[in-house]
Amino acid sequence: MQQLEAQEVSLHKVFSSDYDFKIPDYQRPYAWDTEQAVQLLTDLEESLERGTEEPYFLGSIVLVKAKGDAPAEVIDGQQRLTTLTILLALLRDLTEDPELGSDLDKLVTEPGNKVRRLAPKPRVTLRLRDAGFFQQYVQTKGATEALRAMKEEVLPTDAQKAVLRNAKALHAILAGWSEERRLDLVQMLGERTFLVIVSTPDLDSAHRIFSVMNSRGMDLSPTDIFKSHIIGPLDEKASEECARKWEDAEEALGRDDFADLFLHLRMVFAMKRAERELLKEFPEQVLSHYLPGKAESFVNDVVVPYADAYVQIRDASYSAPSGAEQVNAWFKRLQQVDNNDWRPAALWALRNHGDDPAWLDEFFGALERLAASMFIRRVYTTPRVTRYADLLRELDAGKGLDAASFTLTDAEKAETLARLDGDIYLVTRTRKYILLRLDEMLAGKPGVSYDHTLITVEHVLPQNPKQGSQWLRHFTDQQRGEWTHRLGNLVLLNRTKNAYAQNYDFAEKKTKYFTGRHGVSTFALTSQVLQHQEWVPALLQKRQRRLLGLLADEWDL
């Protein structure tokens, strides 16, 4: 049996000569996006603001490492280690205190020590393709300014692009802090911030540890533990009945969705963003209302009805004598948003007003408007979840459809419109959602869904028209720069893109590329384009105004 060690290690010891982290080449590249990096800093900031001296844990990492030796192959945790290195490097380069800058630099790079035979080197070495870039533009003192001045398109790997994006996003926040506040953060990182480091000298053993720590559906989940606390103390008859209902609910949702339901339930009851893991918060914020003495009520009044509500939302299967179609249409729209933070409010609405489809129709219209605006504006996780928490508190207080959190400010409306009027093709996450909502309006079919395995977004005026084409005669370079990626120039297709066909002149593109296999395109947004004989700037300007106006009216912008 290989020796296994698991210990809490303070951050200043993690980034010391005790560890020489290397990311093996078989690992996936650095891939955290801006939202995850900003969330890490936000969590640290919130811990700082709480002003306590309690330890703050950043999670765990798994290493192949021999006891007493510094070399450490990172099996799990490279995303966190890399982002922390970026954060420390930015703090180092922002400080005006030379001594503090030197101390932070020693956390990012090993300065070397002749007595201990330590050569100067980075604390964390990325995969071979990205290690040199990371050392030159992050780990070298003063280099983050040059990094932030770089253009993303010149970088050869997605990992390097992610490093650049996250450095810019974190710097934008930290640069707005005072020197004193940044020092407070640095001292918190050094004094009371910890990682749990699990290490073994054997690679196979490390992979087994990683699999156990990350497996879904194999080991005990939080819901299994909650089940034992809730149902275990009941008498035999009540225990059998509650266990059956619990398991029926879990089977209806599936294990993963059932686990997600409990995350949403925590939000419904606590009405604030999670600060600790579910195993700690759920008993305090939810189960404390039912235990001891009301275990059956928790199963009958919480698990069963909320699981049923979850299925209705997920499957768009709400039923009522009338009005169900409109409610299910809202579910289909909301499911196209790239997060599920709206679900606790949706679950609350179905649980409390499930017998009133007219009320639900109005409620979900307001919820989709809020979710769409935050999605389009790319609002980060913390302010997004905080907005939904405010909404839940207002709903709990009886505000209902008059909840102030539904109301978009003038600034939020203006920013949403500005984003919609911009180069939406370049915003990969939102462009299809926006175009599908538009297509639904043009088709006049609420909640329309398409049986296409693939839906792509395509330009009418191509991105790179060929020499001698009509496009270059009808559009100046300036006009192409203005219109290529905007709403009025985009359509939907149910086919894979064809690099050659994308550059056809307009007439040929209509007949060979924008029509379906059996005739006119199934998308209203695309079939409208087929009605035009030419595609010129004046037409684009008119189409842009019309489509933008439809969205502005739909979302009351």
C-alpha cells in the first residue's frame, strides 16, 4: 500500500520551496474562464469582508509527490494553482511597496538558494506548450503589464488566451482597490488561506484518489447523507413510506438533477448565495426547520412537490386546463440561458402558484426578461445570484409580481440594448439565444422548438468575401467592419458551415446555402432574407432597426 498524505497547507507554504509544481503534458490545458477566475477573487474578498480570523479553504489538490521531496506532479488542481499564480503576480506588480513586491515575487518564483542548492525557477510550471509564455508574461516580475497589452488573437493556444483574459479581468478589479485593501488581501492569503493537499508517491494511486473525489453517483452524495438524517430516526412504517417517496423523486429526476434540486432548495430557503459547501449549509438553513420532529413534512411538503416542479420546468411539462402552453414556452426559453441560477425562483413560483397559469405566465415573462438581460450583459455569478436572492426575499415577503428585483434600471436597459446593437456574432455564448428568440417572434409561434440536431449562426455578408465579388462592390471596408457581425446580418441554419459556400455572392448564397434540403429554410429569420433581391448597407440598416425594435419591445427595453 503506497503511503498517502492529506493535510491542510497554508498558501504561503504551498507557494514555497516545499513544492515544485509541474503540470504533466497529458493533463488538459488551463481552461478556467473569466467567470471562474473572478468568482475566486470574489470569494476571497467576501471572506476578507467578514473580518473573522477563521481559516479560509480554497479546496483540494491531488499530487504525485514523494514525502520530503519538492517535485510534485499535479493530477488535480492545476486550474486553481494557475489562477492563484496570476492573482499573486498581479498583486506583486500593482503594489508600490518594494518590500511587499519582493515578498510576493518569492511566492510566484523560487529565487534560488545556494546553501540549499535551489536554482531559480517558477513555483508552478505549466504544460510544455504554455510554460514559457506563462513564465515570461506572468511569473517574471513586472511582466503582467506587457501581458495585458497583448491582443488575444496573436496567442497560439486557448490556454494562453485564457491566461490573458483572466489577467485582464482580475486586474480590472484589483486596480480599483486601494493599496491598503490589496495589502489586507495579501495578508489574508498568507495568514489564513489554506489548500487541502492530498499526495501519494504513486501515479495510479493518485488517479484513484482523484476518481473517488470527483466521481458522481458512486460515492455517498450530500443527498444520501441528508436522507439518512431525515428518514433514519422514523419508525418502520413512516421510514418505509418516506423512503419510497424520496426514491421515487430521485428516480424521476435522475441522480444528478436530484442533487441540483437540493442546491436550489438551499437557495429557496436561505435566500442568499452559498458561502460554504452544501453539507454544512443545508442542515443549518433548511433541515433546521424540520428536524427534529417534522421529517415526514420535509419529505411530503418539500422533496416531493419541489421534485415535481423541477421535472415540469426541465421537461416543459406543466399542465393546466388552459394556459399551460404559454408557461411551458417560458421554460423552453429560460433553458437556453447558460446558467440555472433562475431555477430557485421558478421552483418557488410553481410550488406556490402552480394552480394559476395566468399568474405563472406573467411571472415567467418577467423572470425570462431579467435572466435574458443578465445573460446578454454577461453579468458575473455573484451579482447574478445576489439579484435572484433579492427576488426570492421579495417573493417571500409577498411582493409577488411587483417585486422590485424584476425591474431593470435605465442603465441596465441601455446596456442590454447596446449589447444587442453591437457585434453579437462575436459573443459566442449569447448569439444563438438572441437569434432563436427573434426567430420565435417572427414565426409567431410561442416557445417553438426545432427538431434539428445542429443549429448554426451564419453571416449573410461574409466575413471574408473573395476578390471580385459583389460584396466588395456593395460594401466599403468601413461598412463591412460596421455590419458584418451585427444582428441584421445574421441568420440561422440547420446545417454545418461550409467555408467555401459562406463566400458565395448573395443570389447564389440564397439558392445553394440558405435553403433547406427540401426547399425554403425552416427558420423565419432566414426565410425573410430570401425575399430580398440584393443585400446592401441601406437594407441592413433597416433590418437592424426592425429586429432590434422587436427585441426592445419584447423585453420592454
